[in-house]
Amino acid sequence: MSDFSAELLSGERRSNWIRLRTIIRVRWFAVAGQVIALMVAQWYFGLEQEYGLCYLAVGISVIGNLIAMFVFPENKLLSETENTFMILFDLLQLCFLLFLTGGLHNPFSVLLVGPITISASVLSVRSTVALASLAIVLVTVMLEFHLPLRTEQWFILRMPDVFLFGTWAAIVIAIVFSAVYSRKVVSEMSSMSEALAATQMALAREQKLTDLGGVVAAAAHELGTPLATIKLTSAELMEELEDDETLYEDAALIREQADRCRDILRDMGRAGKDDLHLRKAPLMTLIEEAAEPHMDRGKDVHLEIAAPQVDDENAPLVLRKSEIIHGLRNLIQNAVDFSRENVWVEAGWDENTITLRIMDDGRGYPLHLIGRIGDPFVRRRRSERDRKQRPGYEGMGLGLFIAKTLLERSGAELSFANGSENPAATAAGTKASGAIVEVVWPRDTVDANSEKNAIPIGENPRFSQLP
């Protein structure tokens, strides 16, 4: 993974995603609101304030916006430091206005929560903590130091001390709560977005491999006739050139290389085919394709049919979708990685459902994480035993998330459990003591014989014609 990707997954580049244009627009809204509030206070309520200093504070924001508009391109992406100073400026400007207009006696003092919420959403934890601490200090200072709100008759408008203290406590609590809550929500949204992007990449990779196999199969089919012609012609030349040793060897070489081309195309064609007839496959064949990369990894992978079944000898034909193959492959890989010796993949079906159960004889899922399995970026501290069992594995939970997302996209429902907690889970008469994943599809969603999944029969389309 590149440094950029690592920063992307960690969320450290989130502050670099804010454009200067966005900050400018938000500040214009703030300026308009401040001007309207000052005009209403002056002309409608007749409050006596230091309006010259107030309009000066608003004017500084206007000048800052104009400088930003004319000096820098509007599509400029702000760095962490630039974003921090932008939010710091807005915080200080707002606090100065509140100082001039009654401090915490001003009902607009609650707006101090805004800059901290924005900081928690886009800046690092260190910057957010610094800005939140400064905001709390300034709020506390304004309890005692501020210019009072006065009416036309010079009466001072102030809240009773108990309400003033309550306002201070509410603002401080709101700053802390909004910062923590915003940070948590944005982090989870970012993690989910990144995990979904990884899922799309995995599916695209699987689809490309399938398409590549189809291209190879098409090439093998299209080149079959000319290769056969070359082979036949070279054989006839060999018969006619038996007396000329040099030309005979050349003809034999042509025939040998034609055979070699045929063998290469046949071997490459085994990687997969995008043929109309092969868009569906027997259930057990699909499972074998998903498990094939993990069959020779030192663990015994048992592919079995659960008994009793309806018509056991004829497994249902299912759609051969990339998301199903890749999702099952990830689940089997996880079982192989954490099993001791055995992994069981047990298939079952009836008239309404198709069920797969993937089980192993390992230690099972950690009990404190079993409710979060399938969430992206689930970390846990790894013991030395874990590191020896699966070296280089960081335990991000992304593989299970990808598998769960892809399989649910195909219509499946997944459930996770431990064999030690589920005595009914058996495989070939042996109780699976480790992790158990059960994948259940409504039969009509993946059954290729279902009316809504009917696959047209006819001439195979060219890849350029596929959607």
C-alpha cells in the first residue's frame, strides 16, 4: 500500500479535502448573519453597544474573504495548518463580537459550538483539542469580562447568576459533546466509505480476472481454426519435403510451434470463461472454484453436501457471479488462516433456500467482537500466538467486511457464531469447535433455473458489446 493510500485509510488527509471556496462561502453567510443581528439590535431593539468596534470586527472578516478570493484560486485545497488558522480566526472574531455585546448574556453565545464542530469533522485530534480548549477558556473569561448589553435608557440586560452559570456549563458541555460526537460520526463514515471503496476494487479485480479468462477463451476459440490449418499444411509440407533435410526441419518446427500455441491457449483458457453457458454452474462447482486457491495451504478443506437433501445428486445450478465467488473465497481464506487442521464447507438446499456453512476447528471469534464482525476496520490487540499463527496480518476486519458486503449484494444473509456455542453445527460427524459462518440465499435470487434469472442462449457477444 502506498503512503497516500495509508494516509487515506487512516483519515489523516481529511483536512486537505476542504476547498478555500467552501470556507469563503460559509464565512459570507456568517458575515451576513452578524450584520443582520447588529442592525436589528441597533434599529429595532435600540440597544446601545459599541457598534463601531462591532462593524470593525465584521469588516475584518470581509477583508479576509476578499483577500482570499483575489490572492488564492478558489479551488485551492487547504492544508491542516491553513484550516486550523481559518477556524481559529472565526473563533476569535466571534468571541470578540460576544465580548462587545454582553458575553454569555448574549443568546448568540451558543454559536461558539460551531467552529469546534467543524474542527472535529475535518482537523486532527490535536488541532481540535487545542481549539476546543481555547474556546472553553474564552467562554470562561467572558463570564466576568465583557461589555454589558444596554437599552436606550441605559438599563443593563443581564441574566441571574444561576442562569449565567447554566449557560456557561451548557456551552462547555456542548463544545465537548459536539466535538466527540462529530469526530466519531465522521470517522465511522470515512471508514465505511473507504471500506466500500475497497470492496468495489476487490469486485472490479475479480470481474477483470473473469473477463480476462473470457478473452483467453475467445482467443483460443477464434485461433483454433487457423492453428489447425497451419498444423495440417505443415504436415503436408513435411511429407513433400522428406528429401530436403533443411526445409523438412523448418516445416517440422512450424508444426511444433503450432502445437505449442494450442497448448498455451488451452492452459490459459482454464483461468475462466465468459461464455453464455458458463454464466451458471452447479453449486458445488462454484464452491470448488472459490476454495481452489486455499486447497493446498497445509489445511484440509472438506467440501460436503449436508444430509439429508432433496435430490442430493443434482445440486442446484446457481449464477456464477464475481461477488459470490470473491465473497466465499474471503470467508474460506479466513477459516483456513485461523483453523488448526480442518475447514468444512457444507452446502445445503431445499425448495426455498440455498445454505452454505463454513466452519473450522480453530479458536473461534473473540467473544467481545462477535457482535461487530463484518464492520470495517475492527482492530484488536494481537497476542504472540496470533502473530505466529498468521504473520503479517493486522486484523483490520476488512476481508470479512468485503465478503459480507459482496454476498449481501447478491441477496444473501450472513450470520456468525462459534462452534462451541452451537452444538447443532456438525461436519462429517465431527463437531466444529471454531468459527462458523452461515450464508443463506433465497433460492430464487441465485438459482439460474429461476424464471427471473434466465440466461439467454445464443451466440456469445463480443466483450466490446457487453455493458
